[in-house]
Amino acid sequence: MGGRIYDAISRLSCLTVSAFFDRDEGKTEYKSLPVYHKDFYRQYLEEKGNVILVIGLPDETGEIVKKEFASAYGLDTGCCKLYSEFVMHDFPIMALYQSNRVFLDSISMIITEQCTLKCEKCAIMLPYFKKAEQYPLERLKQDADELFSKVDLIGNYTLTGGEPLLSRDLAEMIRYLGENYRTQIGSFKIITNGTVLPSQELLDLMQQYEMAVDISDYTAGVPAIKPRVDEVREMFERAGIPTYFLSSAQWVDFGFESVDHHYSCSQLQAFFNYCHTRCRGYAGGKIRYCINAYFAERTLNGREDVNNTFDIFMMGNSEEERKRLVEFDLGYNGSGFLGMCQHCNGTCEINTHFIEVGKQCSSH
């Protein structure tokens, strides 16, 4: 996470990264910069003066570290930033107004709607689809071309689905993105449910283009898949692919098909601001601010909320258009909320309607 912050700052802003800090005294250098022990920070502040400290940790852990540093060194919130606070809000504005560059923190590119599982509370409601689409390779390439012609750097770019390893064009799409746009991507990864064996070609390409893989662990809800998931995990690890096994993730019920809050306009705006979802999805040349809401709308209503959609192909190249994209990514839209907010329990960070992970539909 610290590396992604460094890459973004170095490429897109007038700021300078001067050092890293860590609890581990054994770390001395990273990105050709010194790594100091955290206890050296007071002396560093006295020597350097005007600095911003960005905490390259997940927010739950980062909040603890932030309070620790604020207490120890008298830091105010303006010069001590959580990771998401910095990359999702502060830095996109800095990059835009300092350098007229567009930085987006995270985009998930949907490459197929097909899946090997049929989860009862699927976040994108796949069991409700009348037909799961397999996106054509040429269209995926065109969508990528258009996106990276308008965006200078994406901090975290994920290929997902459905189950992305079901896409017959996955390896070729990785090759295309790697050859043409790897320098515009920070963290590059796939997220899979671990039920499809990766080909050797796929493993080689992921290694070549420094990709990682997230494996969602649904084995508690679907015990029969455990041997395959273990085999897939071992294949990625043996190939030297950074592999993150998401076994502690909790599932929540978004409630799209059953919830109706009857909120007023001001209540919807407050809910939207509190939720502040990070789930940007890209499919068909359009970025959806909340990809979960997009699939729910499509499935339940057959229509699309204009406040949830930014059409990259309709975007011009002017400074004003670049501002419009950054504002959309920051959560600004015509109503101050999305239509599906009326029927949603909120994103994972605020939703307390916990459910069994990976429970399958009874008809599967």
C-alpha cells in the first residue's frame, strides 16, 4: 500500500516522498528511499518540518496507528492521513489541480458474468440473471483503450466477474493490458473463487506483469470445493504469484430485493455519504460508482440510474471533462444519492446484516 502511494505521488503530483517508516527495524530501504523505525519520527519531524504522513495500512489498523502517532507527536488530522482518506479523496484532487492528471483509486473490470457457483446472496445478484454474458475480447480491449486514454493512473485494477477464470480470453486480456497499460496501473490483480485451475500460460503472464490474486474462501458454505480451492491456491503460490486467501471476509445482505427504507431525500443523501462505497466497476465502457447497485438495478428494474453511471466513451479530453470524472469518482452526482440506496443496507464497511459466506441457492 505504501508502494502504491509512492508510485501515484511520484507520477502525478508535485509532492515528494522522502522516506518510509515501519515497526520492523530490519527494514532499511524501499523504492530507493530510507526506511526508518517509527520511533525515529519525532526527530524526523524536527529536521524536515512540513510533512504529510500517510498510513499505508487498511483503515481499521491504520486508525489505531494514527491515534498512536497523534498522541506521541502531537499531529493534527491535516498532516496525518489514513490510506483511504488520502487516495480516495485528497490525492485525486491534488493530481487534478496540480498536474491536470486523473487518478482513480480502484476499478474492477468485469470480464465475464459467468460463474461456477450460485451464491444465494451474491453481491451482484448473478442467480437472478436470465443470461450471464461472456464479454467479447475485442470489446474488452476497446473498453480498456478508452479508459486508459482518459485516466493517467489507477491505483488498484482488478479483473473480476462472475468467475474471471471462466473467460476464455483472460490470458489474452492480461497480455494486452500488460503490454499497453501496465505503467498506468498500480496494483494489478484477479479475484477468483478458486474453483477453476489456472493454465500455465495464465500463471506465466501474471508473473511477467507482476499481478496478484485474491482467492475468496467459500469453502465453509460449499465444503465440496475445498480440495479444488486448495489446489488452485497451491498453484498460484508455487508460481510465485502473491496470493491473498480471503478466509476472514464477512458477507452481508445488501437487501436489494427486499428492503425499502422509505427515506426522505435528505435521509438518502445522508445514507449515501455515510456509505461512501468503494465498489467502482467497469463494464461496457461505463464506470459504475456502485457496481452492486448497477447489477441490482439491471436485474430487478431493467433500467440504469444515470447518477450511478459515467460513460467513458462520451467523455471529452478537456480539463472540464477530467474534473467531471474525478468528481463522479468522489461521489458527486445530480441527486446526492443513488436510486438503489432506498433498497440497500449499505456497503460492507457499514452493513451489519451478516450472513453465511457462500451459501448456495437450493436449486444449484
